[in-house]
Amino acid sequence: MISALALISLWVGVVFVLLGALGLVRFPDVYNRMQAATKCVTLGVLGIMLGVFLRSGFNPLGIKAIIGAVFILLTVPVSSHALARGSLIAGVKLWKGTVKDQFTEDRGGKSIIEEGK
């Protein structure tokens, strides 16, 4: 039973990683690509690490897989947020089809670049 759960978890993780890679290729701007990479790849790697843990059990490999999963879960969303904010501050334009820019609205309609001048 555990072996079947491990295999399912591994396959779900691989599918999420592939969808994240597809999003990196297909999405129009850096912010959408970062969204795909953050969500899909984080869930994919967590699925793969969980599958490795279930497959190997409580041995050094399984413990390292869980520690790696926790590290990925804590660092990837934070670093993605920092990169997106840095891109916005540096002036990387949003895609022309973007419907709402909540960051600029929260700043009173001023972009960070205009505010610094």
C-alpha cells in the first residue's frame, strides 16, 4: 500500500513539475512565469520528495527528503516574492493584458519609479 502511495505521489510531483516548465515557456511576462514556477514546481518537488520518503522510509535518504521538502516549501515562495517585487521596482513592465495591478493601486496609483524621482 505504501509503495502505491509513493508511486502516485512521485507521478503527481512529476506532472506538476512538467506543468510548471510548460508555464515557464508559455506565459507572457516575468510575473506570470514566476507564478507558474513557484506554485507548480513547489508542489511538484514536494510530491517527489514525499514519494521518496514513502518509498525509502525512516532512513537517512527519507529524512533528507523531508528536510529538503521543508526547505523548498519555506524558501521558494519567499524568494519568488522577492524577485517579483524587485522586478516591479526595477521597472519590468506587466503584460499588456494584465487586468489589475494591485501593487500600484495600494501605493495610491503611483509606481515606485515615479515616487523615487
